Amino acid sequence: NAGVTQTPKFQVLKTGQSMTLQCAQDMNHNSMYWYRQDPGMGLRLIYYSASEGTTDKGEVPNGYNVSRLNKREFSLRLESAAPSQTSVYFCASSVGTDSDTQYFGPGTRLTVL
Amino acid sequence: AQSVTQLGSHVSVSEGALVLLRCNYSSSVPPYLFWYVQYPNQGLQLLLKYTTGATLVKGINGFEAEFKKSETSFHLTKPSAHMSDAAEYFCAVSGGTGRRALTFGSGTRLQVQP
């Protein structure tokens, strides 16, 4: 039981390049989330997927797209990376109600030059 | 709208001393409240949460928190700090937004001095 896995762990991009961050969970959870963590700002929600087949914007969606590929996988795409997207990205999953514990992956540290 | 305020971005205590990390929230509906811990270069791990019922909640590693509705607070405490408690701690709130997602505070980094 691996929980929530994320790939890659580290990535360096040049401005304008694109990339996809991958996330998978093996807990049969309905809901999945992408957050970004910046110093002094806690974690902010980028996008979430309440259930398979649905996605919605969070607090900071600009510059990102997501795909809920199936119940297990939820990917985050940067179409044209900008230095402001330098951050640590965390994927999380939960059963799917407000009171549920969210389980977090180990994170992807992204640097955009 | 929901928000979380964590007072003190850095807290330093001596080993064996009381740990008190402060969290105040704002929510238009009865909130669900969480404390997560993040060790260096790792993801977040749940310490404890309040959903309903008893307002004093016990978590892992000897931590506990008390939900005080009148003060809109959910402070985290531990009677005796251990070196292994050094980490960053995040308070979070959910409920009522329809997003089923968490709104986080900015975090408090706890240092434990020998």
C-alpha cells in the first residue's frame, strides 16, 4: 500500500517549457487535490477533483490544467512555465467529504528559470 | 469564505517544555479543523482533527488541541517537547465551501533546543 505517489520528485524547467506532474493513489479515494506550497503562505489549492470525471478550480488555478485520468490518477499540467510557478507541489486524496482526512504525497519540487 | 491565522511563524522551546502553537479560524459554518505536521522534505501528515463531539482532541505523538467556538480557536499543545517534534505545523479548516478541500494557515516552524 503506497498511499499517494508523485512523479517526478524534482524538476527544473526553463521559462515557456511545459510539463506534467503525475499523481496516483491506491486507497480507492474519490477526491483528489493539487496544492502548491510557498514559503510563508502555507498550502494553496490549485485544482481539485471531487470524484472521477469532475474537476474544479481552486484558489490559484491560473497557468495550470488538470486531468482526472481515472479514479486513481490526477495529473497537473503547466503549459508554459513561468518563474512564479517555482514551488513545491503536493497531491492529496481523501474519501470525499469535508471531514475526511486528506493524505498527501511526498511532493514535487519545481524550479522555473 | 474561510481563513486560518497561525500566530508566530517560528516558535522555539527547550526540550521538555510545553509546546503551544496557536491557530484561529474564520468560517461561516461549523468548521472541521485539522493540524498537520511536515517534517523536512516530506509531505504532510495528520496530527489530529476535530469534526464533532468532544472539543478536546487527542492526536499522535502526545499532541492535543481544543476547539473553542467562542474564541474561534484550535490551539495545539504538547506537555513536554521532544527533539523529534522539530517540524513545521499547519492548521487547516474545511467545510461549507463545497470544495471538500482544506484552507491552510501559513504554518509555524517549531524548533526544539536541547
